[in-house]
Amino acid sequence: MPISQSSKKSLRKSIKNRKSNVTLKNKLKTVLKAFLAKPNEEALKKAHSMLDKAKKRGLIHENKVARVKSQLSKKVGGEAVVKAKVVKKATKKTAVKRTAKAKMSK
């Protein structure tokens, strides 16, 4: 049992945060289960949104969120979209490197 004023407040705060965290995790689980039962674009959008909210609150690590998003998009057939984004990023980096090398050589 907390004795000091600050520890009492900390206990109240942690109880309140735990309730909201548990409800968000439960919502996330239901959305993910709904997506896995019937994978489509709309369910994917909801799942991505819930994953981002969980990441923002610090419930799930950002690397895990990225991994789960990738796995879900593959189930819908979004492999081409993911590969296209990777290719675009790579081409931008090489263009920047080329211009930097050209400036340095002058």
C-alpha cells in the first residue's frame, strides 16, 4: 500500500493507464482476428490504423508493428505495393549520391 502522496497518485495513474492499454489491446486483437477471418482492403486499413495507435501509445514496438503490417499486406496481395515503395526509395538515394559525387568532383 502506498504511503506518500506521490506514490498514491502514481498508483491511481497506473491503474487508469492499464485500463486504457488493456482496452486498446483487446480492440487490436479483435480487429486483427476479423482481418484474418476475411482479409480485404477495408479490414487491412482498420488493422493498420489500430497498429499505428498501439505504436503511438508505446504498447507495441515499432519494429513489430512494421513486421505485422507487412505480413497482413501480403495476405491481401500487397506485395507489389511494398516492392514498389522499396524501389522508389532506392532510386532516390542513388540519385542523391550521384549529385553529391558530381558536386565533389567539380
